[in-house]
Amino acid sequence: MTQNSAYLSDDALPLRGIKVLELSHMIMGPAGGLVLADLGAEVIKVEPLDGDRTRRLKGSGIGYFPVFSRNKQSLAVDLKSAEGQALVRELAHGCDMLVENFRDDSLAQYGLDYATLSAANPRLIYVSLKGFLSGPYKQRTALDEVVQMMGGMAYINGGTGAPQRVAPSVNDILGGTFGVVGALAALHDRQRTGRGRHVRAGLFENNLLLVAQFIAQYQLTGTAPIPMGDKRTPPWGVYDIFNTQDGRVFVAVVSDANWQTFCRDFLPPSFGEDERLRTAIQREAARPWLVPAVAEVLKSWKAADLCAALEASGLSYGPIRQPHDLLDDPHLNQGGALLPTTMPDGQRVAAAALPIEFDGRKVGKRLDPQPVGAQTRQVLRGLGMDEARIDALVRQGVVAG
């Protein structure tokens, strides 16, 4: 565990004592496993003998493994071998949860489907993270970008005729998290019933929730929302990015009280005295001339000075940054939101902690991302195997480690 008063101690982690088997790849499954692992569960990730392929991704995928692999043990097994399948089944029989994000029914060929495993371990909570939930699309495979395109997210994020995916893997990450929400609900229910459940979470349905406000907007108004890439009309008079001498700052003035403060501290007296700007509805209608007028005033500021002044006034704002700028953010650093992480090859990154606090403390890092099969021997010893038997399995290519 990261030794810092900002983090819970190991014996205070809420899921301590829960054992999880993770059969996953890419993002959705590893994201769900990460949440459970960070919350204190013992998560054993089953990998191919040469490791999960996210270990080898480059370009925009190079960050997947370091971000979603901490606090997990690595068990390297050849699942195509009968002996490897038997090992993983035996391990699942002693687990509280299993998390998987493979194609529907693909694990049945290994005897690792819910029906088979729950027959031997009725208390097992089996979490399937899929592209689609029940319905005609159930058997389809999906990716985050696929459901963003077919689910309206790319349309509303882009411009007319030019859909644009949201850059982060929002459906994978949040979909995996909703799988965990279902798993924790099932864990609570198991206390009463003694039985586990099969929990499913879907990318497409997750996307539906994220665009639901736009669907409701259309039903209530009869007008389709304007894509964010086009010139949209915010619901408030001042809710925009403004240029300064040396940067850009987003400023949000959303209430009448905010407006009075903004006029007092930042604008010439004529703004506060203007009867056309008294209410939020009036200011929204005045945007065509109000926003350029405010921009003319704010452009003389330096970005840091404007942010400091907005902070002092209690107004909502945000400097425009790139993601890597957050490495130097004082709030994130002092609050323990960035976890120093060492990769198996010695490279170091700062990864995001879960955005949760328990009694004022976050959950931190107990284990860096591990080399392929680093805990294979430890896990097999836990199944009662001696070193001679483990050595034989290594020689046979059933396991690695």
C-alpha cells in the first residue's frame, strides 16, 4: 500500500477478504477488475502465457496496462490445454467473484461459463461485461467507438456530418464500473440468500445512459440538440472559453447572484446597470453581443491572474489544459489522486486513483502492475500443489511463472 495518510490502510479497505478471478482483455474487463482490486479485493488476473496483449500496445493504447493493472496478481495459464482449464476452474470454485469480458458463451468451451461454475460454487458472483445486453444485438461484438457511433454520442460530440468519438474510453470504463455496481449489489444480496448471481453490464446500454439527457431533451422540445462541434447555445449568458494574454479560461456565470459578483469584480459598471441583463433568461438572449463584450474585457488578463481572481470571487472556472498538465496539479498531488506506479520494465508513471474517498481517505496502491505470471506459483501453492508439480506444469507449458 502507498504509505500516505491520504490512503486507507490495508485492513480498512472495504472489500478485504473478497477473492476475485479476472478473465479479461483490453479495457472494460480490466477496468472492472481495477475497481474491485483498489477497493481491497484479492484479484487474480488470468493471462495467456505471453501476457495480456495490452502489455504490448503502443500509440494511444500504451497507457492501458499501467492504468488498469495495479493491485492485481498475475496467473499465466494456457487455457487451450485441458489441464490449464481445470486449474482455472478449481480456482474459480474458491472465489467470490469472476469478472470476464469475452464474447458471449466463448468461455463455455473451457467449462468457465456461469452455469458450469455456479453449479460447483453456488455463491459465485459472475460478472459478464459485454457489448450489448438482452435484445436482438446480444450476440454482436462491440467496441467503445462502435457504440459511440451507433448510440449518438459521437454525433452529439462532433459537428453536423462529422461525428467524433469522445477521446477517453468512457463506455469501457464506466461500463466496467457498472458491472462492479451490480457485483456489489449481488454481494449484498448473497448475505441474505447464500447464492451468487450472474451480473451483466453492456457498452451500448451504458452509452444510452450517457446520452439519455439529449434523448429527453428531444422528446420534450421536439428539437434535436445541436452537436457540440457546431456553434451551440449554452443555457447561460456567460458559459464560455475566453482568451487571455497568455492562455484560455472557461468561465461559468450561471445564477443571478453569480452575475452580480462577476459584474462587481470583473466588468465595467455599465454591465451591472444594464436592465437587459437582469435575469438569466435575459442574459441568455443577449449572448450574441454579451459574450463578445465580456471577451473584450477578459482578454487583457493573464490566465493565472484571472483564475486567482475568479477563485477569490467564488465563481466557477477552469483553465484550459492538456491531460498531462494534470501531473503538476497541486490539488491532485496533495490529495493523493495520482499514484506513483512502476512498470515491470522499470518505467514509471503516475496513474489515477479511484475518484472515491472513505472517511476522507482514498484507496491507494498495494501492488504495481506485475510481470507476466509473477504470482503463478503462489496461486498454485494456494491450491495445494507442491513445487515438483508446479515445475512439471511449467515444463509442460501449462503455466508460466
